[in-house]
Amino acid sequence: MSLKKASLLILVVLLIDQISKIYIKTNFILGDEVAVLSWFKIRFIENPGMAWGFELPGNYGKLILTLFRIVAIAGIGYWLWDSVKKNGSKVLIASIALIFAGALGNILDSVFYGIVFNDSLHQVATFLPEEGGYSSLFHGKVVDMLYFPLYQGYLPEWVPFWGGEYFRFFEPVFNIADSVIFIGVVMLLIFNKKAFPKTEE
């Protein structure tokens, strides 16, 4: 796969990711939920930190996290460029491109959303509000909206440790960027031999 094709894949993913986030941000109040199917819902939440809502403590925690993401994506970008230069397999380049696109999609939220949107709490946010954004540069929150509660209910008593407790699967709320990162990683794991073919000595 050429760098041009990889770049096109990245661009398409970024457009889908950002359009979906901007739509949710400008049409939903934080916490709003719409049922698409019984097992698929659109639920608007904002993630101030890493995956699973983990945050670095302190005033500079968010800034450190965002800067770390930028450094990480620079490394992924170099990996992509180097793989194309070395005529890496299509699986490898496509996987890296997906991971890069997903990481960049979430970085855009972290870097810019705080200054281009106002708060979504108890109101629908406005793009480029006159009073300014809800935070400063590098302190934005990542917009999440995809929610798949495939199972909800009380577990049978015979289940070890959690028997009789209320259980929900799948609990996390995520976005398109998270999805393509996951797909890229899974592709590398499943097609590992194609992605990293052994060279004969």
C-alpha cells in the first residue's frame, strides 16, 4: 500500500470520526441517550482522560497526557512512513494507518475542543461560541457516543464471585477513533505473519 492510499484511509477515518463527534456535541446534552436498537445506543459522554476514564492527577495532568499523545502519534506516524518506505505488507500499513487515524482523531478533541466548543452540561454546545470555549488549548475532552449494552440483568446465583449481582455487558462508551484503533491492533494480532513476514537469511 502506498503512502497516498494510507493517507486517504486516514483522511476518511478522520472525517467520519470528527463529523460524528461534532454532530453529537452540537445536538446532544451531556448524558443524553438515544436507543438505536435494544443492544445499541447513542449515549453522549465526555472523557477527560485516557481509556476507561483514567485521569492523571493535578492541574498539569491533562496537559501531560495530551503532550504524551502527540509524541506517541509522532512515533506512529514515523512507523507508518518507514513501513511504506520499506515496502511493508498491505496489512501492516493499513493497520498502522487505522491506529494513527484513531489516535489523531482523539488528539484533535484533546487539543482543540476546549476552545472551539462551550460546555455541554445542561445545554447543547455551540461551535465557536462568542464567550469562548469551556477550557483552554490542550485541555479538551474526548467525545464518546457508541454504547453497546449487549446484556443487562442479574447473574445466576451459581456464577462464581458475581452470582446474583447486576451485570451489564458491554459497559464502556467509545467513539469511531477508539474503534479503528481497536481494529488496527486486532488486525496486527490476527494477521501477524502477514504483517511481519519473516525474511529468509
